[in-house]
Amino acid sequence: MNRIRRMLGRGCCSTHRLGALCVLLALGGCNDKGEPAAAAAPVVEVTTVSLQPVREWDLFNGRLSAVDAVDLRPRVSGYVERIAFREGDEVQKGQTLFVIDPRPYREALASAQARLARARAAVRLATEQDRRGQALVKQAALSREEGDIRSATLAQGVADVNAAVAEVATAQLNLDFTQVRAPFSGRVGRAMLTLGNLAQADQSVLTRIVSQDPMYVYFDADEQSLLRYIEQTGAGRRPGVANTVRVGLANDIGTFPLTGTVDFLDNQVDPATGTIRVRAVLANPERKLTAGLFARVRLEGASETRALLIDDRAVLTDQDRKYVYVVGDNNQALRKDVTLGRQLDGRRVISSGLAAGDRVVLNGAQKIYFSGMAVEPRENPAPDRQASAASPKPQLAQ
């Protein structure tokens, strides 16, 4: 080795220098005694897996919907005289929203009331004539035929009064309908018709109202989940509050801050999609929820169990197989094929392939070139908290 260095230092010919350099590079991994230098074992981060409490959840996608929603239409025709609300505001049940010109209907009511008064006056006259006629018939001073005519006239007058009463009620109802009121409390949209426009009875849409509290969230559960729930219920493995759901909106990244309960399950599975429609109810006292919003729904599955959990970063892929590296005796990294279960907040349930107490390589697996390679493990404690496993395949509710 020293001779080669002297040759390079004396400036010998290029051919000799190149050959000496190659020999020097070839012997660089050897010590002065000619033995290979031992490579340092790579440092890897490991964590010890253990059984942890897990509560199963299924993850679905859904949409928020108002409990009550209506396109507000007038019940009488007329020109819009007044708009009595501010667009986008929350209104109360019975609050006047639109006023249709009431003058024609007010006059129609007065006319109906006049006809009623005339009919009642006619009944009073017919009553007196019938009373006198019956007395004259008893005295043989009036024919029975004439007495029957007077009785029929009285009956007709009573019928006219009843018809007039109905006309007055209808006219009063139409007059009341000129004030279009909110059928329930909720948030009102924009006014579709403005002042002076003609509103056609039962046709023109004036505005739209949607209720605010509570709110519905609709989602579609796949038939595999449905069959699993039925099986769990029959086996008594469903929790006491089986219909609890957790809901997160689009900006709730990784969290589900809202809590609700399932109150409706459709009566059949849609054969086109293989899903069944489910509905849950959410409280909305602070009006943070709006109909039409996208929602992520976690539906509570079986009761709490215990399972092995590892960080998803430790799972490696070899074509269609999943595996991890486990640090065994003599700090050797050994490959173990695993079967994955449900995903949970960046962690994965291991169905098979690992045992409690195994030390799994969490970081640094790229430094391991073969199974059995020596490593220098550094422990990273695993989080010990209750887990909620969620299904990795959500379904979208339209």
C-alpha cells in the first residue's frame, strides 16, 4: 500500500498512476492487516406493538339536508304589494313575508257579507209567513198547498243563508291569503318576485324556506356493512347506543366534532348501487350547519374490542403483499408479512402476522437491504389511547 502511494507521489507515468489508483480504491475497504472494515449498523426507529382498545366505526360520505323545506307559493292571484322580510334572514312560523294587493278580495268579502245579510232577512220573512200560514191552515182559512209553499220557501231561505255563510268564509280566507306567511321557522331565501309583479295562485314561486334546527344528514351504507350490522345485532355485539354517529364537515380535517343519532333506515337496498339510504339527526343550535354541505359520517359499529395497532408508516408493499420489519434477536431486522385491518387516524389494525411485544421498524426501513440485516434500534414509545377503527371505503350520498 505504501509503495503504491509512493508511486503516485513520485509522478510516474499515467498508465502506472491509473493502475495504482485502481488498486488503492480496491484496497480502500481493507485495514492495514488486509481485513475488510466492518460497516456500521444503520440506526432505525422502532416501536413495540401491544393490544389496545378499539371501537369500530364505518366511514361514509353524505350530505346535509333541512328537515323542512318549501317553495313558498301564493294561494290567491294578485300583484305583489309589499315584501315584508329581508332576504337571507331567519323567520318565524306565521310571520308575514309577502302582501298581495288585498283590495279586490276585501271588496269580495263585503259583497259576500251583503248577500248573507239579504239571505238572513229573507229567512226572517219566510219564518213569519210560514208561522202565519200554519195557523191559517188549522183554521181552514188557507189551503194546505199554500201552507206547504210557505214552508218550502222558509227551507230555501235557510239554505241560502248557509251558502252565504260559506261564501263569506271563502272570501275571508282569500283575503287572509293575501298575506303570505311562513309555514314554519327557518331561513328564507331571495325574493323570486319583486314589487308590482303578478303572482299566480299555486304557480308562482315567491321564495324558498328551509328549517335550521335540527338538520338531517343522509348517507348510503353498502350492503356488506348492513349485513355485518344485522349479524352483530343478532349476536349481541352492538353497543347499547347503536345508532350514534360522528359527523365532520369539509374543513374538519381528521376530526368529527358533531354528534347525532340515526333515526331512519330505508326499506330496501338500491339494486343499482348496492347501498341503502340512512338518515341521522344533528342538532344545530348555533346555525353552523347549512343544507347541502358535504359531510363525513362515522357510524358506530361493534362494541369495544382489543387489537394490535401500528403506524401506517411502518407498512411496506411488495407487489400485492404487505409486510413490516421486526427487530429480533441480535438486533437483526426480519421481514414479516402482515394482513391489514381497518385504518384509524394514521394507524392500522393488524389482523395477522404480528404479536404483542414485537418491535416494529417505524422509521429507517429504507436502510434495510435484506431480511436479517443488523440494525441499531432506537425505541419510540407507541401511543396508548382508545382507538376508533374506520372503514377505508366510504360511499357517497347524492
